[in-house]
Amino acid sequence: MLKLGVLASGRGSNFQAIIDSIESGYLDAEVAVLITDNPDAYAIKRAEKHGIPHLVMLPKEHPSKDAYYEAIAQELKKREVELVILAGFMRVVKKPLIDAYPMRIMNIHPALLPSFPGLHGQRQAVEYGVKVSGCTVHFVDEGVDTGPIIIQAAVPVYDDDTEESLSERILRQEHRIFPYAIKLFAEGRLSVEGRVVRIEGHKKEDFFFTNPPLE
Ligand code: GRF
């Protein structure tokens, strides 16, 4: 069974979607640990409720950013974590962790990358005036939201959308595609060639998420 390590900074609704997918039997995996950089993260409550061990690890307790990510990598390796999930982890992960888990760290971003990387992807989409936005699950490299794309889901952007209304529409898709991407990984169906991720034996269903029916 695939061992996951989840890093989250806040609300943890994507973390919850992953927990629910495991508990329903959709995803054959186990969350070995939740690591957070925020002692007040609601994600901690979710971990406690589901009997998942959690650690609060603060950058200020380490001499450098590299040392912080080295310490996180050690905690993950200690628990034999195979795949690292960034579920609303509000920091740019540094080299020591990326090197410890090459193409083994997944992030979810609330925009259709490569559009609108960085913070506030939903607000950027509303302000730019795009008509379609969405979310992206990608492997993490050393850039900000630049790693190989695993799966995306699109949603419409309406004239009267606000950052909040678009965020909510996108979030519903996040909760679908993140567990799905992890499931593809767990089934050994993902391979990376350059910056292109291929889904082995892909079927029409694998692309459902790229064309969700408009609401
Ligand atoms: C999500 O919008 C995700 O795309 C972004 O941070 C937010 C986390 O939400 N990376 P939650 O903590 O999973 O509820």
C-alpha cells in the first residue's frame, strides 16, 4: 500500500478529500504523517479525527531553509513515505526535499498552469478576464508551479465571478483530481519523459477531468 506524507498549512480540504478517498476504498494508500508549518492549521484537527500522526515543523527552528527541508525529508523517510503530497502547503519547497523525492512530490495549484502560477491563482484569473480556469496537479521541481503536469480540470469563469465564487468552483474539482492523480501514481501508471507526464494505458475516463461538464 502506497505510503503518503502530506504537507499542509491551513484548512486542509484537499487533505480531507484524500482521507475520504482512502476510507471509501477508492485509493489504496495510507497517510503515514501530516507535517504542517502552522500550529493552528485546521488540517491538524482532521489528522487527529482520523488517527493520522502529525508533526508541526517550523522553519524558524532550523538554521536555514535547506536545513528545514532536509529535516522534513528525514521525517518522511523515517516513516517510509513514498509519495509526498503538498495539499495547500504555502511554501516553495527547496532542493533537499526535492532531491530526496524526485518526481515523488505532487502539488495542487488552483489555475490551469502554466497560467497564473504563484499565489492567488483564482484572483489572477478573475482579474485577467479569462473565460476558463481550473486546477492542475503536477510534480514538483525547483521552480514555482513549473513541474510536469499530471492532470488538469477546467471550469468556466463567469462575468459576475469573484475570487471567492471561482475558488469554490475550482475547489470542487481539486477534490476530484488530486485523489485521482494519486491513484494513477499508486497504480504505477505515471511516467515522466522530460516535462511530459504519460498515463499508461490511458482511457477516455482519464481525460474526463480535462473536460468536466459545465455547471
Ligand atoms: C487550494 O486552493 C490549493 O489549490 C492551493 O491551496 C489551497 C488549499 O486548500 N494550493 P485546502 O487547505 O486544501 O483546503
